[in-house]
Amino acid sequence: MAHSGGFESEADRVTRRLRDEILDGVRGPGDRLVERDLADDLGVSRVPVREALKTLVTEGLVTLRPRSWAVVREFTDTDIADLSEVRAAFEPLAFRLAAERRTREGLERLKRALDQQLEAVRANDAVRARRAAGDFHEIVTELASNDLLVEIERPLRSRMRWLLAQHDDLAAVAEQHRGLYAAIAGRDVVEVERLVTEHLATSHELQRSRLR
């Protein structure tokens, strides 16, 4: 996930570590998250662990259980359908605005994320490829230069990253991102809109076959 600079508190560090482990598949759906065990594993007190779990509940990745433990959220078919519908409404707008408003600096960041994704695909590194694909989508939202859009996207960001990772054809997604990058760079709004529709359909199909 794109991180802002500056001081990172212990709670932030624990949150980031647990978030990455959930999104990377190290901790699977239904896995128990016990405050005391996590504190021991991470070498911290239970306070930052408690804060981290609260944050991850807000982000939609963790479900609290009675007393001092939680579980990694198990996304139901309805959850996935809801996320897919929101993504289908959100992304065409974000990509279109990015093509219209992108800056040179923003384009360079998008290119770096794309290059990392393509490199990870060549190296057959699924975790890195999926992380870079998530970065690509987040940078596009930033390039849209609409503060309200970013504000709406932020609480959904972790769940969207989870959704984006639910496929196994890393190369197909990277190739579509390559086309989208070229269209954004060329400010070709018509082509961006065509490619986003295609990208959403491909993602949906890949996710369905994996989640089956």
C-alpha cells in the first residue's frame, strides 16, 4: 500500500504488518488473531495490537470475536458481489479522470508500479505482482485529482486490494495494466474507457474461476 512519509507509530507498524500478512495470504480467512499471541510474536505490548485490530476491523479485513481475539474476515459471495459492484462504478470514473488530469510526476509513479508488476510477473513472484497491481490502482485514483474520490476510496482500500488479488493469471492483468498506462499517458479517454470495461470483465471472470 502506498505509504506516506513521516513517523510511524508502533500501532501503525503492527497494523501494516498484519494487513500485509492478510492481503498476501499469509493469514487466511478464519485464522484466529489472539492479542496475547500477536504481541508475543511481534515483540510489542498488547496495546498496539489492540489498536491494530480495531483499525483492521474498520478496514473490513478482520472480524472481532468476544473477549480479546479476532479472526481474519471470511468474505461471503454477497461481500464479493458488493465489492465488485462498487468497483465497477468507481473505476471507470477514476481511470477517465486520471487520463484527463494526469501529471508527469504522477505518470512516473504509475510507470514504476507497472514496471514492478511486470518484473514480478517475470520472476513468478505472485505476492509482489499483486502488491504492485494494487499500487497501480491506488495511484490511478490519486491521478484523478479529486479529493472526494480519494476520501471515498480510502476506507475501501484494503478490501479492494483483497478483491484485486483474487485471481491467478498475473500476466493477463499486468498486460491490461500496460495498455491502461499507455492510454492514460496518451490522454486517450475513449481508449481508457474501453480498456477499463475490458479489465473489469477479465478481473470478474478470473476471480470467479479462482473463488469457485
